[in-house]
Amino acid sequence: MLSNWFPNVIWENLWLATKETLYMTGIALVATFVLGILLGLLLFLTSKGQMWENKMINIIISAVVNIFRSIPFIILIILLIPFTIIVVGSMLGAKAALPALIVGAAPFYARMVEIGLREVDKGVIEAARSMGAKTSTIIFKVLLPESMPALVSGITVTAIALVGYTAMAGAIGAGGLGDLAYKEGFQRTKNDVTLLATIVILLIVFVIQFIGDLITSKLDKR
């Protein structure tokens, strides 16, 4: 039945492309989550009135985050080609896309983490500080748990952005559904291949959004 609707689709290639997209998104998402949390915490804790207040460090981190967050992803991939070759050994394939995906997404998520941390009730933080809680205790027992719904919501948005990034990376040889849609679909004028690759990408996005919303609703105590 599906073969009649999509006569030019090679199903093995579609499955391989889907696995490559999921691989790139999954690995990049884990790294983005860790780096984004660290950068977000540094942005928050070094800002005015916070425990590690340091204007110079805050300005430097903020500048780095803003610069990489502002560079269009397709240009970022090109700029990072020398770095990617050093780290991965190639500029082609799913693994080669990971440095650009992480560098592109982590600053984006870091800002969301900072915003989420700023939404934490200052009274709760002050109460913990007045009881002599260590900085590490405040981070892991107050800041992160209290901001968790915002953090999960933010990583959901970031995951969806990463799926889009993988599609762009595919256009320059990273593999995945973007590569399939561009090379086998667009360049060979097989519109059914492009359409099906797009449908699979949309399904991945819908699943990510559903899971993210479900977890956020479970964590949100309001």
C-alpha cells in the first residue's frame, strides 16, 4: 500500500536515514543538556546579587553564548569544519555533525536554563542560604529541582530545534533524513522521497513534543 503511494522510496535507506537522525539528535541532546545546564548555572550564579557574583566572568560567558547562539547553523557547520576534522577525523557522516550540533544548541539551551533559574522564588533561595546551606546544596536541592519544569520544557524545544539542525546538516553530507530528502528527493526530483522524509521528521518532532509536555506536566506542581 505504502509502496504505491511512495514508489521511489527505498525503505532500507529511509530506515537508515531515520536511525542517523535519531542518533545525531540523541547524542547532541545529551551533550547539550549537560553543557546547557553548566553554562546556564554559571550565567545565573555569576550575575548581580547571586552567590558567585562576578561581572567580568558573567560578561565573558554571556558574550560567548550570544555569539554562538546568533550564528546561523549552516554557517556554523562551515566554520567548524577544521575543528570537526581534528575531533572526528572527517567532515562527512553523522558523527561529523555532532560538534556543530552541540555548539549550536548548547548556548541556546543555556539561555533557557538561565531564564528558568531566574523564575525560582528568591525567598526559597534566601531561606536556604540563611540556614547555612552550601552552594552545591542550593544548586542540587533548590535551584535545579524548583526550575525542573522549565528545564524540561526548554530541552524539549531544544530537541525539536536539533531535529531541524540535523536536516540542515544532512544537506552538506551529514546523513540522516535531511540528506535523504535533499539528495535522493530534491536532486533526483523524487518528490515522494522528500515528502516521506518530511513526514518522518514531523512524526519525530510530534513524539518529542508529546513526551516533553507529559514530563513537564508531571513535574509542574503549580
